[in-house]
Amino acid sequence: MTRPPPRSTPYTCRRQRQMCIRDSSLTIDIPGGSLGTFAEIREASNTIVTMGDGDLIIERSDVVLEGVVPGMAVDLSGADVGEDLRVGVSRDTSAIVENFRGVIDAANAFYSGVSSYGRSDPENDQVGLLSGEFSLRRLESDIRAGFSAAGSGTIAIARQIGVEISLDGSITFNEETFTELLASDFGAVQAFLVGDGEDSYLGRILGAVETVTATDGVIENATTNLDASIDDIEDTIARYERRLETVEASYRRQFTAMETLLAQLNSQSAFLASQLSGA
């Protein structure tokens, strides 16, 4: 590994007390004044690393190399210039298990919510908010299909990696089985989980989730249909209210006419009574 003087690169400057920065180098120019004597402790330079047989040359302005190996940063601050450096990389099995357990936990939380919203208990007079909603069952079916997907390689079903789905939809995860399989045949687990992209186990789960959460997915369509149903109900209520107002007005007119007629009949009765008494 060598660190040559910096090449000519774009830099920024500020007027008056002029400060120029070129990669890791710094120059200060103060017109008409002085800040004293400066001493250069170490010449600024980029970090240049040659990998393999020299076919790959990497240059950075920092001693920490990021992005060279996906998901890994290599700190070269303690490396010796011109000396070979061997970097050992080991697989973080515990992180893989933790991340996969997070997927299982999220799925179980989903099934718990579906059960809560869709459950009805007539004996205790309890009805789920979405009881009888077809879309809720569609959600459950799509996600279950994703977790039940099968592969075609050495590992063909999720049970082989410690994942099982019970009758109520909850998922059990045997971490010991999963961890042992990672240690004994990591390639097979990788091929099953992510090997074929959309056709892999996790790819199919992601596809199932996207059919649920997409702009035109199950939830969006169900929400649109429910909004349309609410609008229809509100329109129906408004029509009945107008009809009731019309019926009420009709009854009031009839009542008024009846009262008027009754008053006339009472008047005529009184008149007839007075005539009969005078006779």
C-alpha cells in the first residue's frame, strides 16, 4: 500500500482569509497579515490500495475504505505504507438469525392483528371491527401463501430450515435448526432464501407483501370499496331524510286541514244547538 502526494483535484477557497482545500491538503493565505510560522508535520496524501495482483487499484481521500466490499468498512489507519495487509472476513451467523427472526416476528404480529380485527364472540357480545370483511381473509391468505412457498433446490420447504405454520396462522421458528443448517450448508440456505430473486422464499414473501401494500393492492382496493360504500350509505340516508321531510310536511298540512275542519264542525254544532234550544 502506498500513499503518493495528492494529485491536482478540484478545491474550494474563501476570500480574505483564504483557505484552500485539496483532498486532504490545506493551505491558508492571509493577504497583508500573518498568523505566525507554520510547520508541515506530514504531507497530505490520498490512500491508494492495490488489491490482488495489482489489477484493482482503489484511491480514497480517507483511510477508511467503504463500499469496496458490500457491507464492510476497512480502517487502514494502523496499516504500514508499502506493506501487504490481509483482511479476514467471517460470516456473522448471529446477525443472520436475528434478522430472519425479525421477519418471523413481524409475520406473527400481522396474524395477531388479523385475528383480533376479524374475531367474533357472540356469547360475550363481541364483534371484530372487520368481522366478515373479505379483504381481511385475502390478506391472510396472500401472506400465508408467501410463507408456505416451496423451492426446488436442496432445501425445498421452509420446515427444513426450522419454519412451520400452525393452523391458526402463527409461525414457529426453530433457531437451533436454522443455525445448525447455516453452519453445515450455508449455500443451500442462501439459495433457498434469496438465491433466485423473486422466486426465492424471501422474494415470494416480499411479493405477497407488495400485493397487499401496493397502490392498487388489497388494502388500497378494500379502502376504496369501503369509502364508496360509506358514500352510498350517506347518500341513502340523505334521500330518506328528504323523504321524511316531505312526509312530515304532508302530515302537518293534513293535521292543519283536520284542525280547520274540526273548528268548522264545532261552530256548526254550536249553531245547530242554539237553534234547537230556541225552537
